[in-house]
Amino acid sequence: MELLPVIEWLEHTGAGTAIRDSTWLFPCIEAGHLLALALMGGSVLLVDLRMLGLGVTRLPVAQVCRDARPWLIGSFVVLVVTGVLLFLSEATKCYLNPAFWIKMAFLIAGTVFTFAVRQRVALAGGAEVDPAMARRVAVISVVLWSGVGIAGRAIAFY
């Protein structure tokens, strides 16, 4: 099945057209997207730094992870919603942009890694997790989420 006609249809939906044709809608949605990225990045980095033995060292890793979890999930939801809206406004441009696909690959990998591996390691606590393993998990997490942000920024340059 050819995907480009579907992408073009998405771009010409009412939402895509409204966002693209509005003077303020796209920048407001993008501002929300970037704010959510900052909040998510902060919640990810807070836990990852703690797993690296840095940051909020007076609290156990599991506690930092539990405290950051609502920010992680809330900002992730906002990122997805605003990301879909931004995509609808320029779906064809995104579809043809290699940086977009790199971002999507990092996003999928980062999401799966965060919720399948990182959360389990962080919530397990110090006694049950090898510190070297926790550090590796933290570094992988930082690399994956940095890849999302960097590739996302690169979309504008292709």
C-alpha cells in the first residue's frame, strides 16, 4: 500500500488545514510541545542522573523515580498530542524528511526502553540492581531521549 496518499489526506484534514492556515495555532502548539519536551527531559534526566550517582543523592533512586513519574507520563501525553497536531499541519513534509523518521525511531526506542527497562531498574532499588547496570541504563536513556530532541530539531533543517 502506498502511504503518501494517506499522508496527504491527513495533511488536508480540518485539523491539519486549520493549524497550517492559522497565524497563531502552529506556534502555540509548538510552544506546548517544547514545554512538554523540557518537562519530560527534566523528569528523565532527574532519574538518570540519580542512577548515575549524581543529582538528588539524598533520596533513593526508587523514590526519585516515583516522584518524577507523574511529570514523565503527563509530559509524554502532551508531547504525543501536540506532536500529532504538528504532524497533521505538515504531514507530507515530515513524511519526506529523513530527520523525522530518525526522531520517530528514537521516540519508539526511548519509549519502549523507558517503560520496559528503565522504570523497572529505577524502581527496583539499590540492593536489587547492580550499580554498573543502573549506570548503563541511565546512559542509554539519556542517549535515546537526546536523540529524540536532536532529530526533532533537525527536522527544520531538511
